Amino acid sequence: MSLKNEFKIMVTELSKKFTLPLISNIFFPPFHKGGQPKDTHFMALRLESGAVGISFVLPPDEKIEQYNTLKLSDFIGKDPCGFALEFGSEDPIKEMISLAAVNAICQHIMRETNFTVESAVDSLGLLSISAGDRIGMVGLFSGLVETIRNADAELVIVEKQERLIKKYPNLPITLDATKLRACNKILCTSATILNNSLDEILTHCSSDSFISIIGPTAGYFPDPLFARGVDVVGGRVVKNGSHFMRLLAEGKHWGNTTQKTCFQRKTYASII
């Protein structure tokens, strides 16, 4: 079963146990051909309860016309569950919205149940990097490269974008995911769920490697990832939905409207 189907099963189970509020607002940044600028990487969906779900804006250039026809009236007042259950549809725009809906639903339930959400204690997904470690970085976290090197650990960076190899000639970037087999610790971007590459990535990780998946769009319950052997899921919860949506629309830093989270498989207690 695909990972996205497991997320849909999770949403279905949650919707049976909890009453979900309707969508009150949604934000889509302007679409930019050739890739989104840094301040337009994310869209977000807000529920009437104030809970917010974040998603990456990853549609290819040929989807610009479809993207630009999205209207607020198509979403406001609608049940988020319907959009969440389109995860895995293979339409990149529907999937983008689906991930935001999944996150919003999970964050609503976290708030309603006072679910214990562990705060992140570091930016490296609890990898506890030390000399001699071989770190596999899936997706370029450029701000963390120096930290890993300063720990005297080896680093291999697996990317999907070949242009980054030329852009950063001094970094050990490869397109070959099989290089992860030699790594004992894996730091993986949460974007791999949306772009359908995580299932393949996990097949290249050794069974005894420690795997952390991190990123702003990991705002969901981590059950589907923990079931696949992931050790840590680090994401964000939105604490102030209305203020967050304003900052996002203005292209500003999110500030203290969000909180980094860090679920650990060894201590996690599921409510599903």
C-alpha cells in the first residue's frame, strides 16, 4: 500500500472519531515558472477552529493555468476531509491541497484533545551527530551542512535537481539514492512525501539506520511514517492561525506563530 493511501486511512479513522470544522480560509501564493521564490514556497488552509495546515507549492510549470484558476469560493465552507482524501490522486495541485487539509485536520484534533506535542530540541531531527557518522541528507538543507561537517561526520546529499550539482560544486551532492545504504543516519525533507519519492528513499536505507523526516509541512500525526520505520518526525504546528495566514500572504517570516515539533517513535502514543 502506498504511503499516501495510509495517510488517507488515518484521516478516515480520525473523521469517525472527531467532528471536523469547515474550511474558513485558504491562501495560494502567486505561481512562478521555473520554481517558487523562497517567500512563496508554501500555501495554507485554515479551519473554522483556527487550526492551519501547510503545504509546499510544487506543481510543475505546465500546471500554471490550472493553478491560477483556483478560487477561494471552491474551498471556504467545505469539509476538509473531502480534500484530504484526494491525497494520492496524482494531480499535483490536488495533492498539494490534500496535504494542507491532512495537516489542518491533524492540528485541529491535536488542539481539541490537548495532545502532547514534543517541541523540537535541535534542528537535526535528534540525529545526535558525532565523529565517524555517515549522514545521508535527502534534500539540501544548506544551513545544516556546516554543523554536520563541524561534527567531523561524513555527508552525502541526495537530490532530485541535477542543477544543484553545478550550483554547489563543493558539496557532495548526488542523484543516486543508493548512496544512502552506507549511511547510519538519514535526514530527509518532508517534501519527499508530496513528490512521491519517500517510499523509494526508504528502500535504500539500511534497516539499522536512524531516520529523521523534517520540514514545515510535517504537521500531521506521524503514524504512517513510524509504521515504515522512521524514527523521528519533526515539523510545525501553527499556534496563531489568523496571524500566520496574514504573515504568509505578506511574504513575511512566520515568527512565533508556529512551533517546531519533534515526534519520536520510541515515545509516541497514538490516538488513532
